[in-house]
Amino acid sequence: MIVVTAKMNVKPASKYDFMVETEALIKHTRYEKGCISYNLYTDTDDPNQLVMLEFWKDMDDLDAHMNTVHFKAFGNAISKYLTCEIEISKFDAQKV
């Protein structure tokens, strides 16, 4: 299983618009092949710091997700709402 975190810092005045874009991405992504879980969380200390926590069956499914129309549209749409680059981390989660 692949686990992805995407940390995003949003401009306070743009948070509503960012959330609208994010809702559409989440809605479409949850139906994709290999998507186990795809959720957005807000930092408890900073309401403008958000993290997308994703669980994918395998890297092929994640790669396919990153090439979807809705993912690319989201990436293009949100740059104006962010205060800095998105910090993305990927982990290979093996059961022990």
C-alpha cells in the first residue's frame, strides 16, 4: 500500500475557494481504481494548514491518479490559493 501526504498552506482569504476545488477532487478521486482512502484534514493549530492523506493500493494506481483530468485541473486551479509549494511525501506501507 502507498501512503501519500500532501501538506498545503492556504491564504486565509482564499480558503473557501480552495475547499470548493478540493471537494470536487475528493469526489472524483474516491471512485478511482486503487483508491483506499482520500481525505483532507486541517491542522489543529493553524486552520490554514491542510493535509491530504491518501492511501493507494499500489504505485501504478497512484500514477494513474496523477494523470487524471480532475487531478491536473485541481493542480492548475489551486496554485493561486497557496502561500508556498505543496510538500508531498510518499511512503510504502508494508504490513508487519
